[in-house]
Amino acid sequence: MKRLALFFLITTLFIGCSDRDDDLDGVNIRIKNESNVIFDTVQVGSDEMIHENIGPDEYSGYLEYESAYSYGYIHITVGEESYVLQPTDYVDETQLEYGFYTYALSISEEGNVLLDFVVD
């Protein structure tokens, strides 16, 4: 009985110690809306990667990317308005390692997209 209990304890600890980063196949990015408006859509990079309906101070779900940087092309739509962050290049930038990241986004009074990169 003691062996069974010990086996169960060790198995539980082993399974419980796995990290969400252990079996990743890509870079996982979510959006945090740090503005006071609802983001109808947020496109990060390619056309297929769309985060939708993110309210003020809310997070989107994670989307998995093959590769990404700490900043990138971002297109936000709010009603009929569009806001774009367009990087000029990625010189001296390193691709992100597989993991979980947040792009905290807001829109300035001038209409510029502001990005704060967070490692989750």
C-alpha cells in the first residue's frame, strides 16, 4: 500500500511539474487592449492572424505564429477607423523563441498605435 501511495505521489508530481512552454510549436501572441475603445479586429502580421472583439482592458486569446518579433505590423479596426503600426525593418532584431507573449496596444490622441511588448 505504501508503494502504491508513493508511486501515485511521484506520478502526480511529475505530471504536475510540466510547464505550458514544454510542448510548443510556435510563438503564441495575444493582444491586450489598453485603450478606452473596443478593438473590432487586430491583425498581427499576415492576413490570417486576426484577433477579434477586444474590449478595453481585456485580452484576446493566444494565436500561434510560426515566427514573430517583439514588434511587427499591426492593423487595428475600430468601427470605420483604421490604425496601423508599420515597422520599417527588423535589422538587429532577433526572432522570438517559442513561448507566450502579449502585445499591449493603445492608440494615441494623434492616432498612432502604441505597442508595449510583454513576456508572459
